[in-house]
Amino acid sequence: MTKHDHHTDELFMRRALELATLGRGQVSPNPLVGCVIVHDGKIIGEGWHKKYGEAHAEVNAVNSVDNPALLAESTVYVNLEPCSHFGKTPPCADMLIAHRVKKVVVANLDSNPLVSGAGIKKLRAAGIEVITGILDKEGHTLNEAFFTYITQQRPFIVLKWAETADGFIARENYDSKWISHELSRQVVHQWRAGLDAILVGSRTVAHDNPQLTVRDWSGRNPIRVVIDRFLRLDKKLHVFDGSQKTLRYNVLKHEEHPGLSYVRLDENDFLQQLIKDLHKQKIQSVLVEGGAHTLQHFINTGMWDEARIFQSPRCFEKGIAAPIIRGRLTAQHMLAEDTLKILRPLAASPKKVQ
């Protein structure tokens, strides 16, 4: 196999990308990384980054090889540039050099300033052939939240809501149960398990008393983010039970309690400050679930990367109007009786939070 054999390189890189997805919901704020080791056209080792603070994909892949002597004649496929610095674990570039692997094929360079080409440079300096840019678009899509977090210094922001066929997000009394189908609600729990945080406004908490946890899917609970500017919400509500880390953003005080942090922000530029603090809290992605006022505020300020909208055949005739959003449709799916539409902003994503 030569470095010009792009078909073969893409074949094994797709497997690395597939393995990387197995770490979703477990590795943030690290990226999703998978690794495949190939000798004489056959896979002899595989691995992925399984949990933040634990071994990286390259280490797990190398450790899975039955005969380490084959590494010197093997090609390593990894979707993100091997790290070159000491973090929670030693540098993967050094480990690959120590095993004298023949070649390394990479999808994306790491935008983290601590790496940013240094891993590739180190490998090449050691005499290892390195190929970059194989399935780079697919790799960037996989780690879009990570790249946004690093380059724009803010979380990747996903808006989500369900609306009736006549354009309402809730009834007049703010009751939103049940607009979407049971299958759609299960999909939302899958999303929750794969994203770092879930954000809601005070009105949604007051009227729905949601738990904001993962119950209809397997995975970790997201950090709960509540906007409660003047701390008017009842302390007995589910989101303040201390069972899952919760950030309560307000303009009055800063306090720390087990499982609950009061984070005080200035009233001016409240949303910008909140997004900036989420980055400070190492939250890489956030799912904004409501209500209508909170969602519209994110839309109006252009502070969103993707919108996931369930459209139900049900009608309310009157109620709370769904958010108004303009975007380009990137995907559409049928989930039982619901239509799920995925939108992206018409213009470029919002820039780095100042």
C-alpha cells in the first residue's frame, strides 16, 4: 500500500471514525477519537478514547495488538492528530515513536494550541511517514463541538423544540405535554446523553418541573443549566435536588452547594456572559430545550449552531407560539407521526464570544 492509495486509506479511516463515536457522551471536553492499526492490509488492532482522563485511542489500539513486533511494519489510522503534550495522559505521538510504527494517517489536525501540528511534526522528525486530510470533512463533522469549543471559545449550541401543526410550542397555561410522539421524546433523551449540558429558562422550570435527565436512553445525565435571573424559582423543584450538577445563572449572588452552583452575571449582555461561563466550566456542547422566550433569545442573537425541530400533526388552536427561526434545512426525518427538521444558520456560525 502506498500513500497514494486513497481508497484504502479512506476505508480504514471510516472505521476509525466509527470507533470514535463509541466515546460520545463520555470524553468531553476531549474530542472523539478512534484508531485502527493495519498490517499487510489487515486490521491487527483497534481502540477508541473511552472516557475523559483515561487512555487515548492510540494507546488502546496499540494495547489490543497481539504481536507488538508487527507495529514497526504497520500503519496507524487515527481521525485526530496524535497529541504531543502531557495532559491527563502522556503524549500519544511519543508512544507511537517508541513503537517505531511505519506510517500514520490522520483525518484532522488538532486545533488545540497545545498540539496544533506539533504531533505531526514530532512524528515526521522521528522518520515516520505521515499523511493528513483523509476524510477531513467527515472528521470535522464528528468533532464539530470540540472544534467550536477550541476555536471559538464557546460551546456548540443546539436548539430543540416540538411544535404543533398550527405553530404552538405549548398551551395557553404553558403546558407542553405531549406535543411530540413517544419515539421523538426517546430521541431527545439520546441527544441529552451525548451532549454536555441542557439549558432551560425559568418559565419552563416553573411550569413543567422537569428533571432534565436521561431516562429513556442509556448514558450519563447532562449538566443542568437554569436561567433564573432573580432567583424566583422554588428550591423544591426537581432541577435543584442536587442529584445532578446544576448551574443556576442569576444576577443576585454566587454560592456553591453540593450539586448546585449559583453563578452571578451582570444583567447587561447576560446571554453572552452565560455562554462564556459555560466555556469556562469546560462545557463543550449544550442543548437548549426551552421555553419559547429563551429559544427566541438565542435565535435573535444568532447564538446557535443547529436547530432540531419536531413538527407534530396535533393542533392546539391557541397557545404559546413556537419560536420564529430562519435557517437552511440540512436534514429531515420521519419519527412515527412527527417530522424532525434539522436547520443550520444561513450565515456562518457565531464567532468567538468576547
